[in-house]
Amino acid sequence: MKLHGRDQLNKIRIIFGGGGNCENPYQRGVLWPFSSSDIFREPLDPIIISIPIPKDLNIGETETRWMRRLTVAYGLSFEKNELFRFIYPKDVQIPSPEEIWNPIRITNEAPTLDQC
């Protein structure tokens, strides 16, 4: 109800982050409804975005593997007002009918005798 265009859901991106994040069971559990359920008309393959390694940390390749498990701890090292503000579905109002993308179908009419 809160999408301006129906195809917006097909461009969904999922960000995995937080302490303890791992492929099984967390990522698999989140991705399952997009591909294996009847929630969506057709299976979706969402884009998965990882949280980038902070540029102000001097860490080696070995430590980089642990970063996805440490993103919560790193985020907690900042004041709340310095962090990026997340917008949740409850914070978004339902668009008015004028804002919703509504494709207009053009129907070709048969030519009249005068036009032939």
C-alpha cells in the first residue's frame, strides 16, 4: 500500500548487519519468503547489500571477515544523532491516488471508413 509503483518491490535491497549475522539460519530465514512462499506473485531475488567496512578502521583481511559480526558494536561506538536515520514502513504515509503510478493503456481504435 505504501509503494508509489508496483515494480518498486522487485527492486528491494536487503542489508544484513548486526552481531551474530551469519548465512544459516539468519540470512536464509530472511530470504526464504522472497523465493519459496506464496506471499509474492512471482519469486523475487532481492539485492543483498553488505555494510561497508568503515574507512577509519585499520584492519587486515583476517579481521575483515569478522566485521559483519561486529557492525552493531561499531555502530554503538557513535552517538545516536551521528548515525544515519532509518525510515521504517510505519514512518511512511500511504500515497494519495495521484502519487501512485497508474499506467494508462492506449487502445488503438479501428479506422473509420472516412480514414481509409
